Amino acid sequence: MSLDYTNSIPLHVQLKQKIEQKIYTGHYEDKIPSERELMDEYYVSRSTVRQSIEQLVRKGILIRKPGKGTFIAVRTINDWLGSLSSTSENIEKMGMSPGTRLVTSQEIELFGRLKDITGLEKAHHFKRVRYVNEIPMGVERHYYPVTLGKKLEQFNLNQEAFYELLERELKVKTFQAEQEIKAGTSTSNDAQLLNIAEGSSIIIAERKITDMNGDFVEFERAHYRADMYSFKITLARNSN
């Protein structure tokens, strides 16, 4: 497999993109091929391979282990059930860098199941892509009462976490959440945002949050890459 030598994009950038894509799609699960194997596969020089790998190491996607090879650095994000925390908080706890990109912010009418869950006729809808070490790992859709959503819209939602804004800036005391987790497959739109194949396995997490008074605060429907996100819970057996 060769790269496009007629393209204005440098070869080392093209190769970096090829390696990233194979990481995204799960073709490389633990480590990437050796320098020699990459040279033979893409018909490039050793310096080109090293430039590509160095860029991915700097981005935190790869890590070199002397004498063993170059390994994929991104780990599965663990979300502990029973703890009401944000995705960013979970990523940071694991020593990795969170990132966010706002895709949609708009007021919408609700119908069917969304209307039943939220109790709202209209809601402010936010859609964001979540990243870990610059790799897209989830698409999150949030639904808020219109008044609350308009307040949140005033902040930089490419940087701020919703929970922190609610508590720190808007003085909303979130109290309780009901969460449902199930398996699913990615749609064409989500697959494009996550750089995965359409129909890939995903984890669907739905969460409804209320405040101290039992009033509705937020409903979130998130689609996470199954290879990058997991849920954990601690159980205890009571003996009589």
C-alpha cells in the first residue's frame, strides 16, 4: 500500500493519518507495526516513518517502549456507576487530556419519548463531540429547559464542562440521576464524527438529572465508542 506522492500533503503527514485511522477503526489494538514493517507497507523511508510516529507520540496517541516497540497509549475510559461525575473528570482522573467540540446549539420542540422523559414541550439542545488525547471517543446530546440552556449557551462550551457550569456559575445543585446503559451501533453521522465505520459497536448511555427539589435539570443521550469507554460498579454481598 503506497501513499499519494502527487499530493501536496507531506508523506509523513499522510502516514500519520493512515496510522491514526487504523487506531480509530481498531485495526491496531495494542501496538503498531515496526518501523521496517511500515516502511515496506507504505514504500517510504525510515525518516518518514519516524516523523509520523514522533507526531503521534507528541499527541499522546502512541508511546515508545524501548526494546519492545511502539504502543497505543489511549486507554478505555472507566465511568464508575454510582458517581455523578462528568466525562472530563473521568478522563482527567486517568491522567489523560479531555477535549470537547460543540457541534449544535439550538432550541427545539420535543416529541414522543423525549417529551415524556423531560416533561418539556421545548428544550435547548446541545450536541458535542468528546475527545481523549485528541481522539474522538463519544457524541453527547444534552437537553435542558430553554431558560437554562440559553444561560449555558453564553459560555465557551468547547472548554467548559456542563456540570461545573451548572454548579459554579448558575448555582444549580444537581442531586440525583437515573441512568440506563445499553449496546447499539453507530449511525452514519456519528460514525463520521467518531472516525469509525458505520454500524460499529457503541455504548449508549442515557442519563436524567434532577435538582435538590426534584425538578428536571438535564437529559443526556451519549454514544461512546465501545473500544474506548466502559462502565464499572462496586458490588457487595450481604451475608445473613
